[in-house]
Amino acid sequence: MLDGSLSTSANFTPGDAAESRWTQAEAEKIYNSPFNDLLYRAHTVHRAQFDPNAIQMSRLLSIKTGGCAEDCGYCSQSAHYQTGLKASKLMEVERVLAEARKARDGGATRYCMGAAWRSPKDRDMEAIVAMVSGVRALGMETCMTLGMLTPAQSARLAEAGLDYYNHNIDTSERFYGEIITTRSFADRLETLANVRDAGIKVCAGGILGMGEAADDRISMLVTLANLPVPPESVPINMLIPIPGSKLADAAPVDPIDFVRTIALARILMPQSHVRLSAGRTDMSDETQALCFFAGANSIFVGETLLTADNPGEDHDAALFRRLGLRPMAPTARQDAAE
């Protein structure tokens, strides 16, 4: 794999320590290859692992919004910035489950729940566990993003049956301090290790358009690919500049550079779901089509993400028809559910 050969990369198996070491130089060479060659390689790797015309559909719900103690420069929910977002308390379990039923009936196969916390408090864990158990009973895959987790909290979520835990590393270790100062890059990796050790699948990616260089984007993906087991899900977000936030005036990402990043993620992490995540409202249909060809095979559906806008389901359905794409088949758990 390290010589960059296409056939070996297509057959790559995550988790093999001898085969999962990518260097920055190798990844940069792939990223900077001629665009057509890069897309061909990424699509070949993707086709070897997945149905190229099936897209995994997730729904995201903010179960506790705003008032976060972290100073993430991109976030509308940080208490450090005047973004106009009003803080709310943790949602009631039954309300969350009612929203999950609607998501399932609308075709979503994974339900992601996010709370704007530095880390959950022990008093909140009972409700969180009930949400996980309830969504699982609906036959959907479950995902949570709650900030940093201790080993004990990770174990409790695993016991409840949590399938995925999302904790993005956001950018490269070098650039991280430019965006966040209230927790370190190492803190991020520690939570990912706690989650993995508990037996929960990992969802971890990053954000493009925060002022980082191409090398930072590449380094972020190399870090993820070189984890003991690469994340099963890798969300790639395009920054949505939030008025009042530190990055309110950030320059937009070049669409070709964004597609290159998607392609590199697919090549470095062949068996991961690569999610075309936040920022799709500002992407043309053509950009999204290139991302799907380059290996993106997961999206969030619905009008909103946690607090940001998302393309409407009618628009997504129309785009899928034009491209001949279809929702990925539900899990066996969903087939067996009520």
C-alpha cells in the first residue's frame, strides 16, 4: 500500500497495524495527483468496498442546544460568542424518541443525537442511556456526540447498546490551537480511545474552510487513518460561517479542493463510511455528484443539522433521481423492528 499502488489500496483491511501506516508525504502525493487520476483511484477503491450507488442516510437531532463552555471558533453553540442562539436544557426522552420514529419512517437508518457539552454530567447519563435504548428499539443505528467521555461513561453507553460515538478531531494537530483553546488535540484522541476501548464504533472527521492549509487537511486524514482502527464513519464538513463566531468571515473552500479531500479520505480509509456532512446547502449539485463519485457514501437528511441549515429532503430526492442513487439498505436490526 505504501508505494501507492491502486490494487493493494483497494484490498486494504483497516485494523492491520502493518498495513495502516500512512505518511504525510504519501498522502500529499495522492492528494496532489492529477484530478482525473485521483478520482479514478478513489472511485475504484470505493467500488471495491461498497455499492457505488447506495448512500447511507442519517438524521441528526440536537438534544441539548447552546451554552457550551468550549470556544470552538466555528460553533454557533459556544457560550464564548454572541451568535444569537438561545441555550436549552436536555430534551425529554419521549420527545427524542418521537422525532426518531419520524426519522425512521422517513427513511433514515441511523439516528444521531448531539448535546452541546464539554462533557456529560453523571446526572444526565440516565436520560442519555434511555434515548439510546429507545432508538435501538426502533430498529435504527444509534450515534451520540456529547463532548469528551471518560472510560466509565463510554462503558455505560456501550452497555446501553450505542453503536457509534461522534467526536471530530476537526483539523490537524498543528492548526488545532488556532481554532480551539479550551481542550487539546490530545483530549480529542483520548476520547476516541475511550470509546473504542468500550467497544463502540467511532465516527470522527473534520471541517474544511477554517483557514487551514491543504497540508492540515491531509494531516487530519492521516491521523484518522493511522488510528489503531480507522473510524467506521468519517464526516467531512464544509464550514458554515456563523455570524458572531470567530470564523464568521472565513473564506469559502474551493470545490475542487473539497472533492480532493473526499477522495483522499476514501483512499486512506477504504472501508469507512465517508459522510458528506455540513455545508451541502452551499455546494452545487455538480460538486456533490463529484463527492459521491470520489467515495462519499453517507449524508444527513432533513432541513437542519444541529443548528445549521441542510438541503431539504425534496432537493436530495431530486438529486438522487438525477444521479441514480438510492438509500443504503437498512440494517438487520431495522428490518426486525416494529
